[in-house]
Amino acid sequence: MPTVTHVFMLDYVADILDEHPELIDAIVSNDDNLTYGSIISVGLGPDEWRTALTDDAIDELRSMIADARRSPEEWDQFLEDFVSDPATIEIVKTHKLR
């Protein structure tokens, strides 16, 4: 695995991928959804942590989401599989792509 020299915060990843931040958060909340080592915890203080992603994680997410968007049925199934909160699913569904 190449050396990680920088990471991206989840809100910025959502902007890069033009996806709702809650979708990105839901996917990475289970670290089994992406390759080991691509989700990084960043300590901001003694009891404050943020999640960040590597370039490889962004590529994985981009591919995963593109595959899921091939049809409305696949997209609905993807959201059911990765987002446990029905309200978040509705927010994601109404998110307008650029």
C-alpha cells in the first residue's frame, strides 16, 4: 500500500463526489464498506475525532456509487443496504446532482 500523505474530510469528499454528506457518512460509518486503511480517524483533541478518507477511498466510493446509480432499482437497494435511517434516505434521494 502506498504511503498516505494527505486525507480528505467527509464534507469535502461529499463535495468532490457531488453527493449528500449524510450518504458519505452512512457508507463510511461501517469501516467494512471500504478497503482497510482507507478510512482514517483524525484526533482533534482528547475526546474529539473526525473521519477522513484517502484518495483510494474516494475512488472506491465513486465507483460504488456509480455502479449503484445504473438503475433506480439498484439505487434504492444500495440506499437500503448502506443507510439505516429512512429520513436520511429521503434526504439523499432528493439531493440534486450538479
